[in-house]
Amino acid sequence: MPSAPNRDLDTFPNPKPERDYEIQFECPEFTCVCPKTGQPDFATIYITYTPDDLCVELKSLKLYLWSFRDEGSFHEAVTNRILDDLVAKISPRRMTVVGDFYVRGGIKTIITATYEK
């Protein structure tokens, strides 16, 4: 059975909780829908975090990001929601989510949302 988008984020224990180290994800195929026009928006989502007790599992992150594909969201809202959802699930020491949206209407948008414990 093929995978389906969903908002469930799976975790696993940080293998080195006594050390600060960064985990970086680059998700170049992110899509959502403009809530005003219904047109698709494309972006690369960059996630960088220093884990505390938990790390996010990659397949669940992929399916989570995929779940925005048909949802109407402003760039600012979706970038901040991704940060909020990840922070709520894994409570990292720090995290940054960058939404680097493709040009639309002649304007390129880059949103950076950060969290620090």
C-alpha cells in the first residue's frame, strides 16, 4: 500500500543527548496552495535543529510535509506552523525553519522562523 500524507510525526531517542550537534534537512519539493488564488506554491523547506531528548524520523517528516500539498496557507503561516508542530513534538534545544518560496508575481519570499529553549 502506498504512503499517504499525514500529520503524525514519529520520533526516536537522541543517540547523543549529552552533546550539542545539528541536524539539517532540505526538502526541495514542498508544495501548498495560495489561499487567495488557489494556485500552487512551491518551496524548499530547510529545517535545522539541535535535538534534546528526541529526534524526528525522516519518513514521518516527509509525509507530514506532504500533507500541506492541498492546503491553503500563506507562506508566513505554513513556515511558522511547521516550526510550531516540530517544537511541540520533539522539544529541541533550538530550531530554525526556513521556507524559501519560488517566485510568484515577480516576488520571491523567504520566511525564517526560529525557536530556542
